Amino acid sequence: MELRVLVSDPLADDSVAAMRQAGLTVDVKTNLSPDELAKEIADYDAIVIRSATKLRAPIIDSASNLRLIVRAGVGMDNIDVEYARSKYIEVRNTPAASSSSVAELALGHLLSLARYIGRGTVSLKNGNWEKKTLKGVEIEGKTLGIIGIGRIGQSLAKKAKALDMEVVAFDKFINESPLPEAVTMVSFDRLLKESDFISLHIPFDPQEGAVLGRDEFALMKNSVRIINCARGGVIDEVALADALASGQVACAALDVFATEPPDVNDALFSQPNLSLTPHIGAATVEAQGRVGKEAAEIVIKFARSN
């Protein structure tokens, strides 16, 4: 079929070129407001998005010709997936393309928390010399608890094991370790109690809400360091702010937030033991190339089979 494709978020140029070379009509229109997108989308059979574009029910209702949504990335919380499928719109993503990049960012945050790299940078730039204050910990021999042992969790586990960390994991969908030589599967409570570092790699489930909150923090070691490069909402940010302030949690690193961009006036952001990045888990040259290539391949294959 002749397919008209809208690319509404930035995508690698060679991926756009590949779709065009396959005979597809591809228009790149980024930074559209919801009203603009609702008007534009009616003209297209397929749309490729990243995280910025939100495809909620009202916009899906405006997409009278739409047959395919491709999320160039992992999380699909910016799409009303079941509603789209109820309209016979196929919804796809590219789950494997950015796994290594996200895992590497989580590892980077882990090392930064262990040795206060981010905090030391800010402190020095503010004219302070906190040589005696910023006493870190070694990661060798420490226990890393991974919540969610899918592609990204497994990638992080391999890297942590290579650095001589002990790795335990909990996943409500997996009982047997996918990496028996590197990862021991444990109960959720045991992971919370025994881990020196905890890294989350799960989607946000609105029905379940935050998986880490006051009760969970209370089970952890006071020296625990928490990393979230998964999805905003999986940690109760109000409870985390209190836990950081009280010392119940030693420090934390967040790449994702319940609201993005977050309100920097929130109490959470006043905590000196908090390290931050602006949702850049998949923001590497290599990951963006793989994400774009896989998204283009999905669209081309769809066009050829319909």
C-alpha cells in the first residue's frame, strides 16, 4: 500500500531517508501542539513518535486514516495503547535498541552516587572544597538490587558483575534467573533489605502506582543508594524527598520524573544528596541510530505487508 507517514518527533536523518527510499511519503513535522497534531494526523496512515508526542484518545479519534503507531523507543506511556488498538491501529515500539545506553547511564549514576561525582562538581563550582565531607564507598563486593530484569536490567547486571558486585533481582513476571551466572532472583522484601544499591527497570503501571514509597524505604539499609532510569512515577517522589532529608536513604539519582519537566521548586530538588539528569537514558548517538533504524524497518515492513 502507498503509505503516508508523519514523523512528529526528531528521528535520525538516515532513518527518514530509508523510508523515503522504500517509496513511502514521509513528512517530518516536529514540535506540533496537540491542536496542530489533531489537525495534521488525519492525513496520515502511520506516525513515528518519540517521547514528546502524546497520543491520547482525542487525538487518536482525529486520526481517521491511521493504521500504525511506532514509538521509537521503549516506554509507551505517552500513547493510549489499548484505545488505539480498539480502533484497529497497530502499536509498536523498539524495545531493544536503547537497552545498552540506558544500562550505561544507570551504571554511571551508580558510580556517581558511590563517589559523589555530581555533588563534588557542583560543590567545587560553588567555591567549596569538601574533601573530608564527601567520603564515598567502594562498589566492589556491594549488592546491587535490580527491580525488573528485562533487557535493560540484564545489561546492567552484566556490567555490575564485571565490576565484582553481587547482583540480586526481583521481577514479578520472572521467577528463574535469566543470567544464573550473574543474577540471583530474590523476593521483593529481601531485595529491599539486602541491597546497597537499587536500580529500577520497570514500566509505570497506573493501577499499581509507585513501587517504592515510605514502607519500602523503611525496609532498606540507611546507606542505600537508589537509581531510577526507568519511568517517572515508579518512585513516590514526596516520600523520597523525606527519606533523603532524614537520611533513611543515603542518596538517589533520577533520570525520569512523575512530571516532565519537573517542578524544580519541589522539596525533592532541594536535597543535596540527589543527582539528576533530564531523561537522557537513550540519548546516545548509537542508541538513536538503532532506534531510528528499527522504527523505519517496522514502518517499511508494515507498508509492504498491507
